[in-house]
Amino acid sequence: MTIRINSGAYRFDLNGIQPDVIDVLRLMYGSSLESNTYGFCDFHLSVKTTSPVRRLFRKQCVIDVEGVTPFNPISTKHIVPSLEWAMNWAVAAFEHTKLSIHSSVVVKNNKAILFPASSGSGKSTLATYLGAKGWQMFSDEMALIDTQSLNITPLYRPSSLKNESINVIQRLCPSIILSKSALSTHKGDIAHAKLYSTEEFNTFEPTSPDFVTFLRYSPLKQTTITELTQSETFAMLIRNAFNYNILGKIGFDTLTRVVTNTRGYYIEYSDMHDLNDFLSELVEQ
């Protein structure tokens, strides 16, 4: 079956989707899951079975993204998280009209904070927590920055939670809608969290970044905050940018303007409530 996901910024055409997978996607995307497959679509993904032998003895499939299979074959039990990773890969690989950074993005009082970080840093967990506590979560994975206005495009996608983060969010944010966990993927156990309806998301307005915050979760450690120089912020952003080198001078100029117009911090924390208080004070100034 073919369906489409409207993420606000992009439409994803998904082909070969089984009914049980559609049920999970409908839970996460609501009315942004479209059955009308006519008209323009930004990215095309297909779930395809592997060899006949594997179909008999070990059910696996691959995800084709615009004619490319960027990932190894997966268990049919892991299709939902793999589709989410494939959609992220499609944007990172093919979207070069904007500067893309591996980063969560949250907004409050029309002020945006970037959380650039590698996987496992806790950026998705924190962004999900903040999204449940009155912030707008533009993305838990990718900041798409317009090279002219510096505005960040909100993406209507569920946040991806791994391993212990699933239990943390269940405990701290019991009202959030969570998918059933996909167990033992190559990234561990994965669940997806839905924070908003499509109608709520449609009220989000693109906004330029005001703060760049690099995070490190340290259990039992008191929150420590270090303000960064512009050169430190610039260097750390480059390490987390997907297409900085591809954009060349445009990427350099865009990142320079981002750093010039933001304040950078490095924060180690263990208490998300404590960190929420600090970040809320920042955006209220």
C-alpha cells in the first residue's frame, strides 16, 4: 500500500507499507498521514522484500530511498524506526537549499534554541520533555536553517526515544502518546513520541535561532553551565552540520551569521526540570 506523510516542510511518499505499520504511523501522524497519493512529493521511499530464501527463513526487508538503499536489510519488526531513519537520511542527503545541522530545536516566546549533538547525548529526550512542558519542539533530530532569513523550518515528526529514555519520558510526561517499542534494533530499543496534533503543529511559525546549547547528560551531577566563545560555537556547529561542505561559501556565511546572532553554551546536567528552569529564563530575557 502507498501512503504519504506531510511533515509540513516535505511530503514523503511511502510505498509497500503493511497495514500494521500504517496503524503505527497513523497514531504518530494523525491527519498528516495522507491516503491521497496524487500531486508532487519531495521524497519517495519503498519497503522491499529481500531474496526469496530470506523470505522463507528470516523475514527481512530493505528501504529504498530515491533508488538508493542506504541501510542494511532489517527485520520486519523494525520497519517503523527504519522508515523514520530513512526519512531523516533523505533530507540530510538531498536537501541542500538549507543548512542542515544534526540538532534538536525547541522554541518558546518566539525564541529558538538549538541542541546540536551526536546520538546518545540526550538531545531527543530533553527536546521531548520540553515539548511536553510548554515548549514547541520543531525537531528532535535536524535543524533546517534558511540561508537567507536564518529561519528554522518546523518539522512534523515524532521524536525518537532510545532505551532508558523511553522509561524516563513515560515517567516524567505520562500524557505523551508513545508507540510500542521496537526491540533490539541496531540502536537498541526504539519508541516514538507524539507531542502535538497536526492542527497544533500548524500554528508553529519559522523562527531564527537565539541560542546554541551543547549538552552532555551526566547522571547525578549538578547542572554546570559554561558560556562559549563564538569561535568555539562555530567549531562545534561545523562538526554537527550535515551539508556545510556541500554548501561551500553559502554554508560558511550562513553559519557565521548564526553564530554572530546567538549565544552559545555548554551544559552538563542530570535534572531536566532544573535545565528547563534555566532555559526558560534565557528565552524570557
